[in-house]
Amino acid sequence: MIMMLLAATGGWLGYECYRLRQRLTRMSQTAQSKRIEYERLESERRGEADARHLTEDKLRSYLQLMDTIINAIPNPIYFRDSDDVFQGCNTAFAEKIMGLTRDRILGQQPRDLAAKVPDALIACLERNPMGDDTDNGLSSFEAKVPCADGTKREFLFTLNILSPGKEWDAGRVGVMLDLTQKNRAARE
């Protein structure tokens, strides 16, 4: 009887060992397939990260090119977002008109700069390009503006909404054309 009991127990233990080996084999196969899947996902992630870095580098280069082009234009140019915060300007605007560095202008609204620049200039900068004379978001006006060197110059301000006719407002761009000599010659 003890022999039968030992034989039954041995058979049962053998069967359990077989079952556990089968289960371990399945778990090992599952772990291996998960590892392969993880390596594939990690490879995709690395590829996407490399593509993102390449795109970021291209965008940085493009922004640097745009900044160089904007600063090469002799006319003062500025960009404000929909909240009227300066998001960009060229050095002609910053140094010759405002008498400030670009980093002191960016992130500010015109009225935030009132202590540093004349009120007449602030009034021109705060003028809304959505007046009656707009044509597809474009408007212009002439104004005498005190410049950073202390002289008053006559400028043609051309303002344009960056997304005319759209449901959203991306902001405004302003270009200033110095008319002082032209107007003086016309008066003479």
C-alpha cells in the first residue's frame, strides 16, 4: 500500500513537474516575444526621436535664417501676438525707433514700455489695424514719431493682421517706412 501511495505521489509529482516545465516554456516564449516587441518599440521611439531632433534642427536653422533676413531689412518691423505682446522685431525697430535692445521689447506690450519710450510712439504702436480703411486686414497711416536719437521723423505705418479672414487672430505685423525726406522734398 505504501508502495502504491509512493508510486501515485511520484506520478503526481512527475506530472506537476511536466506541467510546470510546460508553463515555464510558455512564459519564456511570452517573455521573449515581449522583449522583441519592446526592442521594436524602442527602435521606433529612437527613430522618432532622431526625426524630431532633425526637424528641430531644421526649424532652428529656418528661424535663424528668418531672423537674419528680418534684421537685414532697413525698415523697422515688429510683430505682436493677439494679446498685443511683442513677439519679434528687427534691430532697426529696436535700436533706431525704440532705443532699446530686442530682449527688452520682446514679451512686453507697448504700454509696458511707456516709461522708456515717448507717448506719441506708444500711441502709434497701439493703433488698431482693424480700422475702417482695412483691406483684407491691411491698414496704413502716417505719423510723426520721436526716434531713439531724439529726432522726430515721419513714418508710414503699414499694419497687417497675420491671419485675415480667419476665425482666429495670430497677431499683427507692422512695417514703418521713413517718409521724412520725401515729405520734406514735397513741402519744399
